[in-house]
Amino acid sequence: MRFTRRNFLAGGGLALASALLSGCGPLRQALHQPQPFGSWPTGDQATWRRLSRMSFGPTAAERAHVADIGLNAWIEQQLAPATLDDTEASRRLLPFDSLAMDASTIFDLPEETARRELQQAALLRAVYSRRQLHEVMVDFWSDHFNISTLKGDCAWLKIIDDREVVRPHALGKFADLLWASINSPAMLVYLDNQENHAGKPNENYARELLELHTLGVDGGYSQSDVQELARCLTGWSVGDDAYWGHVRFLPEQHDDGPKHVLGQFIPAGGGQRDVEQVFETMLAHPALPRFIARKLVRRFVADEPPAALVEAAAASFARSGGDISTTLRTVLLAPEMAAAPPKLKRPFHMVAGALRQLHADTDGGPPLLEALARMGQPLFQWHTPDGYPDVVSAWSSSLLPRWQFALNLATGGFAGTSLDLAELTEAAGVSDMTSWLDQAATLLYGGPLPSATRTQLTDMLGADWNDEQAQLALAVLLAAPAYQWR
């Protein structure tokens, strides 16, 4: 069957392409190619896999940089994001006034504008930031401390939370990140703690603080601990009127009686010190290191985290006093990371990676955001507090929207986003379908296609060399099952 734009989504051509490419993983070989796409070094599958997990999609330039300095040195650079110049990403964010606004001005923005600018900024940072590991960890913590912008005033308040809670602490100390979250107006509004009053407790935030933020559902706490923690959190609220958007402790709403939380006695009369004491108790709890370690290993290594690596990461977390970079270093340098099984890309990772690896020019605008929504991941809109799931079973049914994204990106179907096909093919030095398939596959998969697969795809696409066929070849490679994995 001859592959055309018309039958791409009709099933025939795409089904054949999918069948051909379903077994293609990250490939071992790589080519040498000039800038602006980088001099492509010969690399191994383990390096490609780790770069694919530590970034939103390794570009040719990044691969060349890793070949020059070594993967371990690259990891150390990424663990110190402030040392990496990020001018391009910052330039792309200049149109978004909301990112610098505080609570005194941000509510003047229309709600949809606030929500959209936060989404666009996240996508643009994922695509253009040189601080890729930091952006991957921002995504991780945004799920861990999930806040949906669809609830209450969170469309505005999550912008402040992203700027003041998640981003500054994504690679720092977990204690600082947790305390910042406890003091986040967005979190208190999202989990209803402004409705938590003495004599009328609301347990929502207390429950998620234990189950999702610190100890895990099997962390050894009881329903009584949830209830007592909720009492500690009474009066921990978001101010009203002129103070709206700021956390305030309201003594008149606080239950100031004695409490027992996680085996610790909290005497009466503590006021806001109740929260400070229970904060220290949660940080010292033995379940915390393992809970955080398991989530990190699941994100970077496997849906079923290897137990030995979880224990090693938990030990690093405990020894370092909850230092995120130290814990992450244990995970990223582990043999289990180098030998990790494939992980399915979530839609955000797939979209940002395609834009990065194909050197796209984009404003991250509504057409792309709508594509993400069709794939099931509208940014910052997961309704429940557990954050977007991180296992294959949650995402394996959304293939058609991924195919639609692939075709639209390859053929210029997204307003505000473009690929410079002439620049890509010129940099690749190609003028025929066979060599273009190899070069495009090297951009997207890490190496050229197996010869039999390349021959079958060339037969399907035809020998004609023109822009339309080159675009369709890109669409096939983006839509194929092989590209959905990292």
C-alpha cells in the first residue's frame, strides 16, 4: 500500500508502519553530523536510555556534549542547574506577564489566561531549557504535590506555587520543598484546608500530607493520625480580602488542645507551633525515605521499581538529610538505570521530546496544549491529588491522538509551531528517502533503522524525494510504537 497523507490516519499505511517499527528500541549506532543539530557521536543503548529519562528527549547537540565530557560529568552539570545558561528558555517566556505576578496583581488576569500561560511556560521550558534534569524533576514534583488549576482559585495560585515552591526546591532539600508546600496558598485551597476549623475539622489536606506527600499509604499511620494532624492544621489558612493569596495562621480557628500524631505528643497551647512540630515528626519518620525513593525509581527506572535500588536510594536520602540531588545521583548512576526496561512516554514527554529533537520553533500555544489534552494530559489539570500516573497501563490506550499529533507536527498542522524541513535535510546531508529515514531515525531513536525495516518503509513511502514524502516519513517515525517508549 502506497503511504499518503490521506491514508495516514485511515489505518492502512500507519498500521503497516507501526508493525514494522514496533520492535525498534533505542538503537546503538549514531552518525556524525554538523551543527546546528550537533555532531552525532557513536553511543550505546544504555547512554541513550539514560539521556531519554533525564531529559525530555536528547538532542544531537546534547549527545555530542555528553560524548565530549562523559555522561557522569553531564549529570553533575545538570544537578547544578544554576551554572547552566538558560537564556533561550528565558527569552521564550518573556510574553507571559503572569509568571512574575504575586497575589496582589495576578487575580486581575482572566482565569483562562492564567491557566494557559502556566501550561505554555511549562511546555516551552521542557523544549528549550538547557536545564533538562531540573525540568524533569519539576514535572515529577508537580505530580507529587499535585494541584489542579480547575479548582477554586488555583488557576492563579498554582502559578505562584510553581514559581515559589516547586521550581526553587526541585533539586534541593526535601524538607525545604515540603515546608514551602505546606505554606502554599494553592495547596491549602486545593485540599480545602482553609475550611479546616476548630470544632469543624476538614481532613483532606492532613490525609494527603501523609498518604501522598510524605509517608505513603503503607507508611504506618492510622486514621487517628489523620484526625489529629487535621487538628494541628486548623487555622492554617489563606487570608481573605487584602490577604487573599497569602498563608495566614488564624488563632481563633485553631484547635489548641493536646494532640498525638505519629507517636508524638503535642501539648496544648502550641498554636502554629503544632504544624512545625508535626512537620519535624514527618521528616524523621522511617517511612519517608523509602516512599520518596520508590517514586523516584519508578519515574526514572521502571514501573515496578527494583527493590535493591529503592533501598539504596532511600539510604542516600536518609544519610543526606533528604537531599534530592544526592538521592537522585544514586538512582541515575545505578546499574539498574543503565539496564532499565523501556518506559512509555507520557504525552507531555512525547510532545516536548518531538519538538526538541526536531529543532522545532514553537510558542507552545493552544494547538499544542489541545493536543496534549486529547492525549489525556492537559497540563496542571489532573483532578485528584495523586498527580498524573506514571505507569504504562494509564497511557497505552491513547494512541490515535498521538498519531494525529505526529502528522500535524510533521506537516505544519499546528499554528505557532513549525519545523524547518529544509534546514533539517540540509544539516543531514540527504537527498533521498533511504538516507533521510536513517538520519531522521537517528534524531528520534538514537540511530539508523535496521536495514530490512528501512527497505520496507522506503517501499511503502516510495522513492520520490520531495517535501511531502519527507514529512510523511517523519510522521511515521513519530507515530510508530518505537517512539512512544524511552
